[in-house]
Amino acid sequence: MKEIYSVKLPKHIVFGDPWYFERYSGEELNRLIVDVYPHSQYQARVVLEEIPDEENPDFMLCSLSIYMAPEQAMQTYLQDMVYESQTHTVKKLGVDTARYYLGVDDRDDIIRTGGDGYWGAYHEMTRMIRGHIHLDATILIIAVPDNVSMEDMRQWLNYFFQDVQQVENVPKLGEEAAEEQNVNEGIYITQ
């Protein structure tokens, strides 16, 4: 099951193990967490997803993903595609205390994960324009603990974000996104 929502673009998003904020600072902290001030011209979408685990189909994997990009390119990113001209970087986000902190503007919470390891990934899509790196889009993918249901994720969505509206009729690859992919030779985003 996959649900896509339009939300008001957050001004500030923070994600990481709360212990990292106490123990580290500067570049070492930045390497371990996400602390983002999205570009004010971006739009935001949140995707709630629940899929069967490939190794154990009776077990469901849940994630909450925050997409931030210009309106005209949003569908490309929602299809998990990037443009061939872009550089795609991924920062894996781990926890060492079996919990993570999520802060969106003035709302925050600490979520207990039930285990250490990687619980998120931060994607940046950039390109060079006149010798300068231009940030085209960002995606924060957060793994959700086993004890959290789709209904729980919907409650998180309404707690953390404003102006939440479910998006209807998202074009499938093969409709308008395929046309854009052919023109721009898109490639798939991988985690």
C-alpha cells in the first residue's frame, strides 16, 4: 500500500539519534544526522508506504518519505527517478540507541525503533550550473518500527505536517513521467 500526500513545505527538518546531538558537534554531527532548511520554492510530498518483506512476505516493511522539489519535477522524483544530468548522493542514517528524533518545524518526537542500525536515508539530487552546485531536490526516507501501522503513520503525518491532503490520480510511469524520462533520460533512485 502506498499513499501520497501534499503537505505544506516545512521550514526545518531534523532527523537522527538523540544521543548524537548530545555527543557530537560540527562536521561529525552533520555526518550522522539530517538538519535541513528546504528551499522556499520547493513543494513537499509525503509518501507512506507498506510493502511485504522480500525475505518474509508475511512481514510488512513501512516507511515515511519526505520529498522536497520544484513542482514541475516532483512527479519524476515520486516515480523514484532522477535525471541523468544529476549527481545523486545518499547519506545513510543510523541509530546507536534504538531510537530516533524527528523534528519538523515546531513539532518533534523521539521514536523507539526496537533496534540499532540504519533507520533512514537522505538523498540529494544536484547538478552543476555555471560552475556552481545546484540542489535540485531532497528526499528523506525514514524506516518505521515494526509496531507502527499505516494508521499510526497517518497520525504521525497529521502531527508533523500542516495542510495535509491526499494526492489523487498520481500519474503512473508510462504516462506523463515516461515522456519526461525519455526527454531527460532519467534513471532510477536506489536506496
